[in-house]
Amino acid sequence: MNTTRPPASRPHDAAVVELLKADPDFATEYLAAALDEADQPGGQVALLAALRHVAEAQGMAAVAERAGMPRETLYRALSPKGNPTIKTLLAVLGAAGLHLALTRQDRAHV
């Protein structure tokens, strides 16, 4: 008898992209959580990864086109060693249908 087993695991990045494809509204919560921790060790890399996951879920080429940049530039900006300008960050967020919002931080946590 020949039975095919599903894979025991899948890469984390692929699983996150699948979740974002299944529930596009999850992108807002996912990026907000990453942004909240951007000042922690490794937080900026995690924020870029989260933004890359959202772009991958929507299609990198489509996000790049809506952001008005070449696809290669988007990949480079959102790579682990990327350091996008604020202009690029805002363009990518806008292309993904998102925007930044600010809240006042509790002084006890400053």
C-alpha cells in the first residue's frame, strides 16, 4: 500500500504568507505588532520581514508596481540587510493598502 504523507512541517515564512493570503486583514495586526517591537534587538529586521511577508502575500510584482518602483528595488529594500528610506517604506505600505498611525506612549514605559 502506497500512502503519501503530508510534510511534517513547512518553513515559517511560507506559513505566514499563507496566513496573510487567507486573511488580508491580518496584515494590519501583524505589521502593528512588528512595528511595536521595532526598537527591540532584532526588531528592525523582523519589521522588514513582516513587510516582506505582506508584499509576498499580495504579490511582490504587483506591490512594486503600485509603489512605483522596480520589483528588484522592492526585494532589496525588504531584504534582511535592507534599509529602506521613509519614502520607500510609505510607498510600500500604501501599495499594500496600509498606512502608519501614531499613538501616544504611556510615560511609564518611556
